[in-house]
Amino acid sequence: MTDLVDALDTRGTVSSALRAVGSFKLLRESWVGMIGTGIIGFWVVIALLAPLIAPFDPNTPLQPFAKPLTEYATGDGTFWLGTDHLGRDILSRVIWGSRTVLFYAPLATASAYFVGILMGLAAGYYRGRIDEFLSFLANVILSFPVLVLYILVITTIGSSGINIIIAITFASAPGIMRIVRGLVLDLRNRDYVAAAQTRGESSWFIMLVEILPNARGPLIVDSCLRLGYVVITIGVLGFLGLGLPPPAPDWGGMINEARSIALAFPHMTVIPCIAISTLVLGFNLLADGLREISLRD
């Protein structure tokens, strides 16, 4: 067992894993990161417990235009945050909407990182024509405004959860590719890469096992920030009517449905806006905390 651990450690995997675990333990030393983690944890718990804590079914019309703290006419509960124009309980829709955003946002971000990392590793390690082609492709995509790309993709292939993931991956992967490419260009000349090449390791083994773990710091921070951007993106797409098809609880869709009566019933738009803002704030604070830790190291 000792020989196996020593062999793995020579390839950098054990030491990288230990440093990653240590970084998460150091997170408690950053109050900014802890606040961000707490906010994200709050919404994660809300999403997991949605079937248990939601007072009403999120799609059932009950009592239209009820103000916050209004008692249900049948006496079976209270509309703590009021109801919308169709009589659906806003609190229940916010709770169930957290499931939507916390499912699709990480999944879309992970998909974008998977594509962007592979492109960046290949471009930075192989260089030459592969680098020129991938960099040109990324520059072409990044030359378009991001929102325009989202609208073009969604309107072309239709609005659904899977298509939202495809649109975000298509628009975000080139930016991730450029970050990874820059990191690989710096790391590809390190001694441990030369040692792996001397051992006869394959190119993708060197990229995935030797280079990528040592580039994790900036990527982890960027992923937290990008998760916040994706949360906003999902909200914007829902507001534009390009998110999940109704009546699925969607924070952006809730804002869109109530925008014409926002002055008379502000709680219908303010509450989902607060939900989006707090979740984005949590991811941004977590990213700041992780950046503080990396600077201390």
C-alpha cells in the first residue's frame, strides 16, 4: 500500500488531493466564504426539503391576488408571501423554483466546464494548428453578445431544460477554454510534466493527471463566479419567456408573469428577484472566500 501511495504521489495526484481538502478546511478562516457557503447551503436545504416545507402545491390556483400573510379562505393555511394573478402560492413557487435553478445551474456549468477544459487542454498543450483552430472558434463565439447567443440557440432548438444546458454550454465553454489554455501554457513547461513525458505517459494522461489538478485553483474560483452568472442567465431566459415551459416554477418566469402588474402587486416580482439575488450573492461571496484562501497560500 505504501508503495502504491508513493507511486501515485510521484504523479502529483495524492498531493493535489490533499491540498484541495486543505483548501476547503481553510474556508472556515474566511468569513466572506463562510457567509457565501451559508447562503448557498440555505437554498440547497430549501430545495431538498421542498416537498415537505412548501405549504401548497406550486401550480394549484387557490386565491388570486392575495397579499402576504393572508389567510386561505378555507382556513387550511396562510399565504405567507401572497399569491400571484392565478392564485398560486408565491412561497411554494419560490421553494420549488429553487429546485429548478439548483439543478440546471450546476449541471449547465459542469457541462460548459467539461467542454471548455477539454478544448483548453488540447489548445494549450498541442499548440500549432489545433491551438489556432480552437482559439479562432472561441473568438468567433465570444465576439457575439452572450444574451444574443442564448436567444439564438433557444429560439432555434426550443425552450426546455436540456436546451438551456446546451445554450449555456455553447456560450460559456469558449471563455473557459481561454482560461484553461492560458494556465496550460504556463504549466506545460514544469518539471513534473517533463518527468511524465520521460516516463512515456500519453498526452491526455499528462493533461488530465499532471496539468489539470495543478490548475484547479483559478478554475474553482471561476466556477463559483460562473455559477452565479448561470443563475442570472436562467432567470433572464425565464423572464424573456425562453426558460422552462409553464407552469413549471421558475424564478425568472415568475417575474415575467407579474411584470405588467408589478406596480399594483410589487411582492409578485420583488420576492423572486430577492431569491435570485441572494443565491448569486452566495456564489460570489464563496468565490471571494476561495480567492482569499488562495492568496494566503
